[in-house]
Amino acid sequence: MVINGFEFPPFSLGRLLTTCFEPTEDHTVCILIDLQAPADAKDFAFLRDDSLTIQRHAHEVFYKGLQDGVADELGLQGGELFAYKITGGSNLDLPDTLYDTDGRELRFEDDIYSRYDLILCISTYSATAPLTAAAKVHKFRGATLHGINDIILNSGLSVDYFDVSSNAEKLRLGMTRAESIEIDFALNDDGCTIRLDLDAQEAQKSHGLCHGNTPDIANLPAGEIYYVPTGAEGRFPMKYEDGTIGIMNVRGGRIVSISLVSGDGETIERHRQRIAADPVTGEIGELGFGTQRLPVSGRDIQDEKILGTIHLATGRSDHLGGTLTPDRFNKAENATHDDILFAPHKTPEINIPQVRMIRDGKTEVLIQDYRPAEYMEALLRDH
């Protein structure tokens, strides 16, 4: 299939599960979705709501795919679908209970985590952080695939994840153990820079392969290099959902103040109040670089994996190896991990003239104007 000039093989659920997980015949698998009324899982009542496109994909592609032969083909057991109450935020902890398609109320701890080897969560909001924490305790594997749409199914989930992993490792090796990353932003006639301290940590990769018996949760589509910054100083722009743009002033690794550039001042004020009431919500918890050549999907889960884009995130970071866990927030509903994507289609008002890596006393340019610079291109080409 050709999407926006990119060519991909047809989507295959069997190929995706085999490549990403290498399941064996004794593995059990289930599907999780989120709903405002999770009891609507009974008799698949949620399918009557045409607005639930993500959940419909979960049913039509994943649930029916497993029931109609993929599970038998791979020797998998189970394949049931369950629904939990929508959390309302990225990577918030999941509720205690959920429902099956017979209308029974169940518990995650007793009925899901302890029963299934592979858990596929196809939801509105990402559940990577809570599922990663649960996987470490209960020893299961799985994937989060929030925000799925047709473009993602036919591009980001149709690629060869062995190739994705290989390319991600090439970039990881060329970017690991950096002392810091500097990002220049251009907004109208103004510019600003943020420096993210990395303390020569090992760069990590999201590459889609979740093999063996090690408990883990893959975030699909995959394809990024990421760090958990140890500190940050400077300024960066942020575009809110309503189009408002503000400048985040960062000291000591956290957003400490915000100034309005354009849009609704009340949007800025609400963000200010949230940070004032719960300061760790402004902590910079991730710096990520896309590694794949993919079409724009309109969903950050894929678009942040596009080569040439970068993303920052604030808040929860324990699922990435950071120390910011839900208990450190003043309110449970604030314990989100919120990605801030910079990409031409998402933030056309904001350019990134240059991203620089400082490593071993040398400065290497990684990105210029949303395009990988020669250093990154050479890593992909020469190794």
C-alpha cells in the first residue's frame, strides 16, 4: 500500500505479533480497550457508537483477527476483549476494575495480570506507564497501541520491526552517553534554546521487539531514541491543543513560569495554576527522537516516531527508567506523562533550526530544520 508516497506491505496481525513477541503455543493473549461506560463491553454494545473509532479498530482488526484464525495460527490461547473506564489522561494509573463481554465486573490484579502472558491495550490514552509497572510485578509482556487509525495500521504497524530495531540501534549507538543536547527554536522573529543535561547516560530505544521472558511493554508504533534528562535549563515554545502558544521557562529541570505568545491567556493561566499546585507536573521527563520514515498519521503515537521530529515530555517518567512515580504528585489525576511533539505538520509556527549533541567534548549537529543532519544520516548509512 502507498500512503503519501511511502510504500508498505499489507497489514498482518499474525506478522506483527510474531515479529514483536515471538509467542509460543502456551501463551495466552487478551485485548484491553477504554470506554466512558466500560459495562458497554457487554455483547459489544460499544460498537453502536460510531465515534469510538479506536475501540472499533480494536474489535474489527485485533479481536476478530485473533478469533478468525490468527490465534490458532500462532497457537495462542484466549483472545478475549475487556473494557476499563477511560482514564482521561496520558499514562495515568488504570482503575482497579474492568468488564468482559458477558457483562461481568473483573479485577485487573486477579483476572488479567495473573492470567495473560500477552496484553494488547488499544485505547484512547496511553497506558504504557501503568502497564509497564504491572508487567514488572506480574511478569507479562504486551503492547500499548493507543490512538490507532487506518494510516497507522497500514504504515507504522505494517513495517518490518526487525528493520526498525536495527535502524534504532544504529542511531542509539551514535547518540548514547551524550553529556547534553541543545535545541534551538525559532518562533516568528524570536528564538530560544533549551539545554537538556543527560550526564552521559545510555540512550534507550523504543524498537518494537519484546522477546523472551523479560516482562516488558512495547509502545507501538515504535521507532525512537530517548533519554530521561537529569536536568534542563533555558526556554522552549509549546503549542496547546487549542492552538495557543506559550514559552516555557525552565530551571532546574522543571518549567517554572510560562509567558503567552499567542492565543488564549486562560489556557496559559490554567497551565500555570497546575504547575503551581503540583510542581512536578512541569518536570522534563523525556527527550525523544524519531527514527522511522513514515507518513504523518495525525496521531502523536506514530508522528513522534518520524525521523527528523523531536519530542519533550513532562511528568511521569518511571516507565522510561526515570524516578518520577505517581506517588510524587500532589494529586493522582496529575500523574500524567505528556508528550510535546515538534514536527512540521503539528507545529508549523515553530521551526527547529538546529539540534546539537555534546558528547566526549565534541559537538555534533543531529537535526536541522526538521531534517536529519549528516551525522544522523551517516549513522543510518554507514553501519
